[in-house]
Amino acid sequence: MKKTLQALILASTAMATTAFAANMSQTKMEDIVHSMATKAEGNKGYVRFEYQGVTMLLISDVTHNRMRIIAPVATFADLNESHKEAMLESNFHRSLDARYAISDGIVYSAYIPPLH
């Protein structure tokens, strides 16, 4: 879990400092991911990539001015109650563009800032 969070933080920070200072576009963002990733594949608006050994998704939507970087963190069943409570509290109190989510029994970390 720690490795995934570290990779997500590094990837999102690198993208933010590299690109969001200037005018960001879907193409620029995808170019950054392709340049940083060890593997990357996908179409415009959806790129599956690997960064520091962690598989992530970059999903962008120009119409709604949103982007997401999503990475699996852990299996939900493997988390204890204090981890679950900490994630919910973080979603509410401590995070602006970062969130935790659950899908198909997997906990994901999602970074969801505006595209522009």
C-alpha cells in the first residue's frame, strides 16, 4: 500500500509541477505520462500506465474539465477497521483533490484535480 501511495504522489506531483503551471491540455498531460511511465497504452482520454512498478490509469474528460489518476492500493478485505476509518476521514477532512474509493473489492487512490 505504501509503495502505491508513494508512486501516486510522485506521479501527481511531477505532473502538477511540470504541467499545471502552464496551460494544461489533455494531450500535454498524456505526453507527460508517456514520458514518465515505463509502460503506457491507451487512447485519448484513457491511458493505462506503469510508474515505479505500480499500474495506474489516467482518465481525462475535456468536456467536464476533469482528470483522474487512479491506482490500486489494497484489497478491502485485508484492511483493518482503523485503516478504513482513516481513509473515510481523509476523504472528508484532509484531502482536496485526492480520494479513496472501492470497486470490486479493491481500494483505489484517486487524484482528481481540474484539467485546466
